[in-house]
Amino acid sequence: MKRILLSVVFLLPIFLIFSVGKVDAAPAPWGIAIKEETGECGGYWSGDEFHYYALPSGWEAYYPEYIDGTAIMETPKGDCNFDAGEKACCEELGLSYVAENVAIIEDDPGDDITEDKMGGLYSPILATVIGLACCFVLFAFIAITIFFVVKKKKV
């Protein structure tokens, strides 16, 4: 019984540390954004785990699907080969290319549409501390439960 208790005491925290707090940290894929009303098209990247770049009003984002190793972009305006880049894809769709990333408006700081997600309660260090605190509380709860079960069996 002591071996089982020791195994749980040592292995559970290790398991919890590596399983709690898993965060997907991959950046978003590149795609294109289309504003159908005006026939405009541009590259679009929505960001990564630290920043989110919102599209301006009226724009829709589209991302490529990889079919037989080729990046095919399916949009309401038709399909294009995204491997050639966003400018070539926009031209292939018959749309006017306006920007490398339509979510970033340069030379107009008053109309900046970027949205920073790094503030508030999110930070990698805080997420780690909260994850470890949760592991400790769970570990303490399990240890206390095991203690009372073993104590009851002895009585």
C-alpha cells in the first residue's frame, strides 16, 4: 500500500505539471481578405498568440486548403492558386490588390485596427503560475483523500 501511495505522490504532480496549461501557440495562417462591395482584395494575417489583427468592417478572410500539395483558395469570387502569393491570387480572382495585410493600416495611427491581447490577465508567466497552483490544489486534495482512506482502513 505504501508503494502505491508513494507512486501516486510522486507521479501525479509530474503528470499534472505536463498536462495542465497546454496552450496552442502556433501563429495563424496567411490568407487573403476580400471586400466584395468594392472589389478589393489583399493579404491577411490574423496574428499569433500575442496579437490579433482584426479585419476592417466589410472584409472577409479566406484561407487556403492544401489539395495534392497545392494551396487552393476557395472564395465566393472563384478559386485561385495561393502558392503564387496573395497579389497573384487577388488578380486571378479579378479583384484589385490593395495591401500586403489589410488588417494593418499604415500612416494613420488614429485608425489603427490592431487589437493587442497581451494585456489583462494573460501572460505566459501568469499562466504557468496559475497552472502550478491548480496542480498543487489538486495534489493536496488527492493526498488528503488518500490519507483518510488509508486511516479508515487501519481502524
